[in-house]
Amino acid sequence: MAKLMTGAEIVFQVMEDHNVRHIFGYPGGAVLPIYDELKNHKKIKHILVRHEQGAGHAAEGYARSSGKPGVMLVTSGPGATNAVTALTDAYMDSVPLVCITGQVPTHLIGTDAFQECDTTGITRPCTKHNWLVKDVNKLSSVMHKAFEVATSGRPGPVLVDIPKDVQFAKGKYIKPKKINNGKEKIKFNGQDNNIKAAIELIKKSSKPIFYTGGGVINSGPRATELLRELVSLTGFPITSTLQGLGAYPGNDPQFLGMLGMHGTYEANNAMHDCDLMINIGARFDDRITGKIDEFSPKSKKIHIDIDPSSINKNVKVDLAIVGDVKNVLGRIVSIFKEKDSNFANSNKQNIAAWWSQIEDWRKKNSLGFKNSMDVIKPQFAVQRLYELTKAQDVFITTEVGQHQMWAAQHYKFNKPNRWMTSGGLGTMGYGLPAAIGVQVANPDKLVIDIAGEASVLMTMQEMSTAAQYNLPIKIFILNNQWMGMVRQWQELLHEKNYSESYTEALPDFVKLAEAYGCVGIRANKPDELDSKIAEMLSVNKPVIFDCVVDRVENCYPMIPSGKAHNQMLLGSQDEEEISDEGKVLV
């Protein structure tokens, strides 16, 4: 017989059944019954954020670094609307997130009651699915379904809206028949033939490249192992999107670096000139393709993805394989090992000219920069941070802007789930709360937010959360006193009209850190960096590191807006006028 519980009790029972151990939230009138029940569930720790957006980004960081769904709890009205940015961010970047919102009592819905809004209507476009639960007897089944939807297929955010009277009401609690682990097994119905066809294309190719994305990481650790095995079995070059970094070791000679708008010269040129592109868990977005009708014009394209709606959406492909990356790669690797385990050696001559061409592109040293003895170059700051932390198991988050790209370019990731950044939505303010979520999920690891001073101020209040829970996150600010990427675009696209991109009245970040009860450190000169970074790493408290960098350094290489992905600017000497069409595309 089903047990009778209040709606609030059901919420926690579901979370316990799904092994939730942390939730990120902010109380309010419409969720007080749930917060009242919190005291009875010691297995679940609540992290009090300072803004609902912070709860969402913290839940994202938690999910992306742990592989488990992140859970957030917020009140009705502004609590729910403040969560929309984080929900959209999670939706764009395929992050499993369960958002529980309070709602006004059922009899007041539609009356413009205090702190009422149409939460399900507002969040329908930015969630995989959402529910308004008006019957307490349906609450447990809906919440079980929410966890299943968030973690299955292509992961993403879901929302359950629970009126206050439903939280008080008693109803039946039904346990789930089975706990879905989120990993669907591929149904090969006819797709085995596609896998064999993909292998034939691989064997015939003389200029191949693996193009990998966040879908590899979402598929789990086994997928990254299989990817590395396949790259080794083929001897092919590999590149990665921003979200895919870490799926393949960043320091491996077969890795060409990140591709896309600020990717390496060799990665973008190889993507353009290849005869076979093997897309694994990436979505051909505009930051990768550049001018779509000139994208990799002579290549056959294979696309492996769990989400059928991503296939042929932006770029038409020659062969599609729909399924979990782990399962598809497992099948490809097993066929290779069974029938052609020596392929990399036997095929070496066939792709020798291709590798020779790639090495020529590498000689451009597209990530090179002119260092300075007087001012800290942001690239140098990231390189020193990497060198001084690479021996540890480090988790990196970022905000959004130039610093994000410099971090992606100059910090090498050799493991999955170590790189958390806002890719699809490009959310300034993401990195600090995300670092909190990462630290909660990985309490004994080093967590660093590589930040920009403009971005980090958007969610700076979350330092208070870090201080309250003794979360020793390190906020490493590349402070150029500008909205750096905005300034760069204004320089290249808008005749150097730096309209409102200069950040006036910046706080003293050292004093701000101290105001929060944290540690503040500042570096002004290159020769200070190593000792100051060492000091930051030695402190077992939250730290704000104000790294004062070159104010006018631009982020290169860069594909100019409106240009093909092999037409790259490698520095200021390459700058050219951007077309009107290009200006629209930034």
C-alpha cells in the first residue's frame, strides 16, 4: 500500500530515491512548506545562494563536474523568473538540471496573486519539459519523470512547479519502478549498417579529422576512453569544440587544439580542407562553421549524436548515426579491433601528406603572442596558472568573454568534466556560482574560476555563499578594466567607437574579498605572478585574485564575422574591414 505523505515530504523522498545529496536554493513564501521539511532529511544538504540565477549556475557546475543531475529550489514569481537565465544556459549546453519552483495556491492561479507568474509558460522554451502539479497524488510520478527526462537522451533542464496548497496536502507516494541512470542503450535497428559504412569511409579517407563536442563528455567517462582508443587505432588528427575540451588529452600530439571563432589555425584549416569529417557529439553551431556555405566544402561528413534533431539542422551530412556516443564508439572500436587492429600503422602512409600539411599549419604558432616584461599579458597569466596547477586535479570554470577564450586556448585539459563554461548562451556571471557547485561536488579538489572583471561582477554576491560554506574557490580575474570582448568587437566592427564598454568605478577586488571574509591578492607585474599564484594556492579559503593585465590585448586567432572558417586573423597585422553582413553575425 502506498504511503501517505505531504507534498513537501514527497519532494524530499523523490530526491532521496534519486540519490540527491545537494540542492541549491533560496527560500520564499511559496516554498516554505518544502523548506520546513528540510530539517527532517539530513542526507540532503541545502546550499543557500544569494540569487536564484546563482542557484541555477551552481547546479550546472555541480552537474557538469559530477555527472549527476543538479537540483535547484526557488520560490514563485521572481524566484522562478530569476532562474530563467540558468535554465536557458543549461538547455543550450545540455546540462541535466531539475528545477523545483513554488507556485501560489491552486485556487489563486490566474488571479494575478502576489508573486504569481505563469512559470510553465515562461520556461517552456528553455526546458526539455515542465510540469504544473495540481494534484498531490501525481507529484511523485511527475518528479520521478522529471529526473528521468533531465538525464536521458540529450540531457537538459526540467522544471516542476508546485502550488503551495499541494505542498501541504497529503497524497500517495509511489516509488519509481527503476531509477533511470540516464544512459540509454542505442537501438541499432538498421544502424549497424551505418556504422559499417562509417568504418568504410574512415578506411578510404586520406585527409580525415575527428570533430568532437560536449556530447562525448555527456555520454560519460567510458565514452572518453573509447574516443581516445579510436583516435589511437586510426592515427587521425582530432579537434574539439569549446564544450568538448578534456574529452581528449589537450597535450597529445594528435590533438590540434580547439576549433571555431577563436580556435587554432591548424584546427580550422584542417576542418576546411579535410575529405572526411567525423562529428562526434557536436552540433555544427555558427561559432564553428563561420560562413555556412563555405564550410568544409569538399568533405564527406559523418555525424554521431544522441539527439536526432541536431542532425542536418545546420549542415547537411552524408551519414548519420543516432545514439549514445559511448555505445556507437564502442561498436566502432570493437569492429576495428576485431578486423583491423593494426590500421594506424598500415594506413600511416595514406595520411602522411595530410599530417605534413597539418604540421605546416602548426608552424604558424597561431596561439603565440608578444610577451612583455612590464605588463602582464592575459595569455601569459593563463599559461603560468596552468604550469603551476597542472600537477593537481584541477577544475576550471570561466565567465564569458576574452578571458574565456584565453583559458580555452592556453589551459590544457586532459580529463573530462574538468572544464565548465557557458558555451551556447554565453552567460556572463556563470563562472563564480558554477565554481561553487563544482566545489560542493568535489570538496577536496582545486577549483578555479578564470574570470573577467566585468563578468564576475554580475554574480559577485555569491562570494558570500562561498564564505558561508567554507568553499575554497579561487577567482582568478584577468582584469583589463574593459568589457574586453565587447571592446574587441567595437574595435574591429564599429570604427573603435567604445560605447559603454569601459568599466568605470571598478571596486578594489582585494578589499572586496576581505569584505566577504575571504582573501584578496593582486598582481600588477609579470615577475610577481608565480609567487602570487603560489600564495593563492596555499590558502584554504575563498580567494579573489586581481590579475591586472594588458588593457588593449585582443584575442587571436579569430575568424572574422561573415568569413569562412579558414579565413583567420592571426593578429592585429591581419585586421581587415568587416562586411555589413559580417557585422550582423557577431
